Amino acid sequence: MTTPLDTPWKQILESYFPQFMAFFFPEAYSQIDWSRGFEFLDGELQQVTLEAETGKRITDKLVKVYLRNGEEQWIVAHIEIQNQKESGFDERVFVYYARLRDKFKREVASFAVLGDTDVNWRPNSFVRNILGFNIQVSFPIMKLVDYKKRKEELAASDNPFATVVQAHLAAQATKGKESQQRRRKQKFDLVTMMYQRGYSRQEVIDLFRFIEWVMILPPELEKAFKQDLVAYEDEKNMPYISNLEKESRKAGKVELVIKLLSRRIGKVSEETLPKIEELPIEQLEQLGEDLMDFTSSKDLTDWLQHFAGA
């Protein structure tokens, strides 16, 4: 079962896997040879998880990495985002371990990040003893709730996952209608903090998408938040998110105009598509109005030549 936080965590993990390991599991990070790269093996993991169905599914990734000692190993990164403890989690990690080891005939290491609010739920091992047969599998875990006592450490870190953890905790702490104004302020503080940390434009955009996903605001507060953010970006002369919003709006208008043109005059040619995509928003809006009078592709060609010089 997918949780509301499933997708943003998967996306941020895929974009910043080395930073993820450095932030949560620094000892393991130091043993990986990052110069040799890494590879996500989602197809193989999907096959294993389907075969090893043991109840509720979790957000997970299978990553191929190389160790500094020259050996090749497989790392299963389990990212647990649920807000309630779940029985059987330790067994699922064990089952995945056993099946992955059997499938790839290589060593397997599992890591878990738990995003629930129960400070006492810390499943980090699977143990069974029967008739003299003993088995124990232990795996490292990180509890996001523990970072509530490490706020200064989060504020001082420039690792993208410091922002991820702050956003996750802020989202948990501002649930309910009575907390939405406080969420708006914390969301604004988090976003502006990204600029102060010196993140690149792409890092700001990626982290902003994560924050947007986990810290949803009511429409009126979201509008006020965006106005404050635009003013801040203008002041800092770094319109990263403002430009992203404009690009998003333009992409939506392009898609709409092309759909309308297809209904009026048939499929738009591959040669004409780039000319439409290059139009500024104002001309796209004008084209959206004028195309209602088009009867053939020639009308579109004439319009582009007259209004856009294409």
C-alpha cells in the first residue's frame, strides 16, 4: 500500500542517494566506493517483493554499489514513511534479505529510516530460536523523530536530507486546521533556509517539490505563501522557484493549446510543435483564443507567421 509520503521520499532518494547514505548511515557511506557509481535495480526488487509478499508494502530501493575494498555488494535501502508502527516489519526485512541473497548470490545489507511518531518502536533485528536452531539478522535504523532533539545539528547541516527531515517533522507537527498558519510560517522558513544554505538551483527545486508535497496548505494560505516567496526571491535576486512556477504554467498552457488545436485542425505537425512551445505565455493565451476560428493547418501557419514571425 502506498502512503501519501511514498512518492516524494522515493524521488528525493533517487536524486540524492549518496547524500542519503552520508546523512543517515555515515559509517556505511565511508565504506562505499562512490567513484565507481551506483545503479538502482527497481525491476529486480519488484520481482523479489512480489514473490515475498508479507503484508503491507513499504517504500524501498535496491541499489548496486561497490565497496572500497574492491568487492561488489548489493544494498537494499528500506525507507519507512508510515506514521504508525507495523507488526512484521523485522520479518519482512529478513525475508527480503534471504530472497535477495539467494537471487543475486552476493552479500546484502538492509537499512531502514522510520518516519513514524512512536519513539519506542525500533525494529532493528529479526530473531528466532527453536530446537537449537538460532537465527538473528540485525540491521541499522534511523528514527526521524529522534531529530527533534537535534535541531541545531539539522540547522547547521548543508546535506539536502537535513531539509528533508525538517520538512517531514514540520509536517507531522502541523496537522489539523488549527496548525495551518504555523505550517505556513514553518514552510516559508524552510524554503528560505535553502537559499541560506547555498544549495544549487536544482537542489532548491528538488527540495521545494518535496516540501510542497508533504506540507500542503489550504488554497488561501498557499497563495499568501507564494506571494511571500516571490518577494523573497526578488529581494535575493534568485528566482528559482518563481521561474519554476512560470515554466510549469507555460507547460500547462502549451499542452492545452495543442489539445485544442488537435480538435480544431487535426494533429499538429512535428515541425510546428517547437514553434508553439517557444511562444511566450501572452502569445499562447492569444493563440488559445484565436484558434477557435481556425479551420485548417494553414490557419495555424499563417497565425504563427503573423504573430510570432515563425
